[in-house]
Amino acid sequence: MRQDQERRKELGDFLKSRRSRLLPADFGLPTGPRRKAKGLRREELAQLAGVGLTWYTWLEQGRDIHVSAEVLESLAQVFRLSVEERNHLFLLAHQQLPPAQAAISRQDKAHPVLQNFMDHFADCPAYVTDHRWDVIAWNQAACVVFGDFNRMNDKERNAIWRCFASPAYRALLADWEDHAQRLLAQFRSTCSRFVGESWFKALVEELTELSPEFRAWWPRHDIFGTRIGKKEMRHPKAGTLIMEHITFQLYDDPDLKLTLYRPLPDEETDRKLARLLQEQAAKDGPGTTEPV
């Protein structure tokens, strides 16, 4: 009981602190000489958020009342909360994180710092995928192993489409079936909030038509997380390659994931990849690696 009271008081203090930071002028409200309140008045905030004044007052006072997710979202919008502040609000009010928000806009390019990070690991294939599992950034090592992303169209750069629709990509993976099942389960686990969106429906419908494996596995509703591990590949030029891989979720944009492969000494993978990169560097400029 004591813990709940302290949590509700913390919620009330947080709301008051954020209300005090809002400027009336930003909402077209008058700022006359008689205004004593710092920031918005309670009645102004309640009106902007579409909630009752008495109810909002009780919330700031730490009363034991139930608040819906819809109301919290409305407050978060009026307060213009950051992702971290929104999470904090929901944890104080609901003791759980809020539902994930759909991506506001599609990312077409990675942040330059992220690209620099991948380029720094020149001997480790690395790429970034967005919420649709489109590869939106990569380094040269990724091109010499997985194919030249510069020469692929948007559909070919989608990791799910390519896994099930590209015969060459299937041939690259020593255990394609295990990889494809896990990838599909990972895709499903991250895309629950996009069910019904046009791009999601189009991808599922096309792969259901193109791939008998996709058609058989999709109705199973398997769910997996993205795990670290080791992969064996059969590169058309270098032969067997064995690499460790790990995927990082970006804190600044959780819809983006960075996947990094580290070539191992097994099967002389590190030396083979070094040769592939040297051969690529000797050619007349980037973007000449044949897609796999």
C-alpha cells in the first residue's frame, strides 16, 4: 500500500513538473498580467487533453484512480513527451510500458554515425534493417558476402522477401530451412503492430503465392526473438564461410536493428573475406559485386 501511494505521488509530481514547462503562447492561450501559474493552469491542460478538470486534479494529487491508456496517450501528446518520458509516465500509472508506437515515418537512410560505425568494422559484414525488415544501410563487407545492396531494388533489399524469394540467397545458407523458419518467427514477433497495414499484407500475400515454405510455415504463428549465434555460408566465390553474428537494437530508434557478423578462423573465413575485400577494392569503384 505504501509503495502504491509513493508511486501515485511520483506520478502527480511528474505531471505537475511537465505542466509547469508548457508555455500558454504555444497553445494560443492569453498570457495576461494576472496569470500567476507557471506554465499552463490545470483547467487549460485538462481541456487540451480532453479530460475532466476534477479527474485531472485528482491525478496530480496522487489519488487512487484508474487511468486508461488512451488518456495517458492524450496527456503525453499535450506534454510533448519524449519516448523515455512516455515510458516513465506509463510505468508510474500502469506499472508497465506503453504499447509500441507505429513508426512515424519510414527511414530511408541510416544516421551518418551509424554508417561510420559499420564502415569502421571494415572486415565484419554489417547492415541495418528497419521496421519492415528492409536493409537501409550496409558496409562493403556485407556487399561482398550477401550481394551488392547498391544494385538491388527495394523488394530485393527486404530481408524476408529475399530469404524466401531468392534462389541464390537460399543457396548461400548451409542450413537455409532453419534460418528461414527462425527469420519468419522473428519477423512475426516484431510486426504484430503492423498487421492490417498495406505493406504488411502485400508482403505476406506475395510470399504466400511465391514460396511453398512460407505458405506452410506462416499459419503456425511461431514467435522467436533475435538471437546471437553462428552461421555457415556457401559463398559462390570463396566457398565455406563461418561467422558469428549478433543483432543490436538502436536506443535512439528502436525500429532499427544493426546486425554484425564476425568472420572466424574456421575454414579460413577471416582470410577468405579479406581476399574478397581486396578483390573488390581493386575493381573500378564500388558497387560491382555480383548479387548472390
